[in-house]
Amino acid sequence: MAKLVGLLTAGGDSPGLNAAIRGIGKAALGSYGMKVIGFRDGFRGLMENRSVQMKSVSFSGILTRGGTILGTSREKPHRMPVGNKVMDMTQVLIENYQKSRLDALICLGGGGTQKNAYRLMEKGLNIVTLPKTIDNDVYGTDVTFGFDTACGIATEAIDRLHSTAHSHHRIIVVETMGHKTGWLALGAGIAGGADVILIPEIPYDVEKIAEAILRRRHEGKNFSIVAVAEGAKSRENAAALQKVIQKKKKANTQKEKLKLKAELQQVESRYSDNTFQLSRQLEKLTDLTSRVSILGYVQRGGTPSVADRLLATRLGTACADLINRGKYGVMVASKGDKTEPVPLKKVVGKRKTVPLDHPWIECARKVETNLGD
């Protein structure tokens, strides 16, 4: 009997998702004689049993398309909005998996998707995942598909902002995405020649940034580009957040944990406009006009880069091979030029942050980029 495989994309959209779907589908159908069905809109589609039979024609012409042909959502199986309530729908997903007579379910997504897929795996489902996110923060893989494209888009934006900053003798603060890691800001900042790069892994001192900008001014460089990750924080703000996080870790009861979770959200909300605060502070300290440019969702859209198409295709075909061999409960990771199945248990609950001794950090310092410290 031919294996029947289910496929869904969850979390935020990302360049390369369709390339991965194509890689999985063409290898599964063509090389291994499997059957593939796609579920619409992530885990919600599996919960509502909204599926589509995927044939060879389904994968035609999608390699270069951004987004996902299956649609996506951020909804979690164990906390899914149903009517006016949030309910645990895990059992419904399991029943639909069984009704569809699936041999395996493939979940494409970032850290949250890996965690949700792991929960289903613990309930007995045959799960294989692929690491997708522009943030590049999924643990256990060298790189995630979507990152290279987003980094290229952010770099091009910084390139374009140089002329405006130079012409008007301004500071331009460019905010990239990246969640709670600095891969995107660091990569695009170095490639785009940013003068200051601020990432969550290195809490910054605003006065040291101002000093670096004034030093440039004294050298005759009357503009500066500051690339800042959305999760970057000043030393003071980072210390305040860390204090609450440590208290939450030490909490003994569920009531304490919920109370501290609410407190943490409250503290984080105070710094939601952190980039604008930084811009105002720099303007005051340097007497230079400062403007903010938030790149936002534009980084997630459009045609995937060559690197992302290659990576997504490699991971997708490797995924089909693993299912053919009956290898489940793993994430298909990129390791150098090869792929490797990493147990989901080793992936969930972890985040791949930028190591302080990473070559990109060293490189940035050597070209005299200020990192806020």
C-alpha cells in the first residue's frame, strides 16, 4: 500500500514555503509512489478536516512564489479559538489524522510549530517537521529557509536608506524583524554597511551609540545608519525584563506563574515602541535629526532567493526520504551541505540565538561597527 502523507504550513508565512512543499510533493509522488494531501491554514485546517488532494500539477509553477499555497495560521492545537471560547482541540486533530488514514504528518514552521508538532508526536502521531522562519532562530539547524530572502530584502532597504541619510545629514534608525534574536539585523547590518547594529543578545548603552555617531561626525561623516532588531533592548530595559523572567522561573505555584506572566507582558509592553524611544534619545544626545524606518512584513514577502529555494528543496526531498524509511519524530535540519534528522525532543523549548563569539560579531567589530556596548 502506498503511504499517505499529510502536509501543513503553520506560523508566519515565509519565502521558500512553496519550494519546500514542491520538494516534498514531487519526491513523495515521483520517487516513492506516496499520496499527499494538504491541510488548509495550518493546524486549524487539520482540526476542521479541510484538506486537498495534491497531485503533480499542484506543484507546478510554485517554486518561485512567496507565501504558501496551503495558507497558514498561528493557532495552536491545545489552545484554539472555537466560537467564543479557547479550547483544547488536540483530540479532534488526532481523530482527523486517523480518519484520513495518514501514515505521517509533515509540519512546516518555526519554533512554535515545532512545539505544537511535538505535542502531537507525544500523542502517537507520526510527525516530521521542517524549519521555516525569517528569524533563523530554530534550534538544531544551521539555517532556516526564509532567512536568506528576508536578509536580502533588509539589506536592500539599508542600501536605499544610505542616500537619504547622506543627503539630509541624518541618523536613520532601521528596524528589522527577528523576534528575540539578532540574526536578521546583524546579517543585513553588516551586508548593508550599517554604522550601528543593535541585537537582543547584546543589550545596548544609548550614550555609547551617541558617542560613536558623534565620532563619525567629527571625522566628517555627517550621517549614520542604525540597524536595530525588533527585540533589542537597552541595558536598563533588559535588566528589568530579566528580573521578572528570573522570578517567573523560581515560581512554585501555577497562580504565581500566571501572575508573573502577566507582569512580564506588562513590562514588555512598556518597550513596544523601543525603536522610536531610541531615535528620540539619539536626536537629543547628538543634535542630529533622527528618523525611523520600520521594515515590517515586507521582509517576509516576495520571491524566495536562490539560496532559499535550494535549501527548501533539499529539506523537502530529504523529508520524503525519511518518511519512506519510516523515520518519524524528527526535524529535517540543514547541517553544512547535508541534511540531518534531529529528534524533535532536542529542538522544542530552545531558541538559536547569536553567540557572542560568532564570526559575524567579530567581523562587525573589525569593520568598526558599533554594537551598542
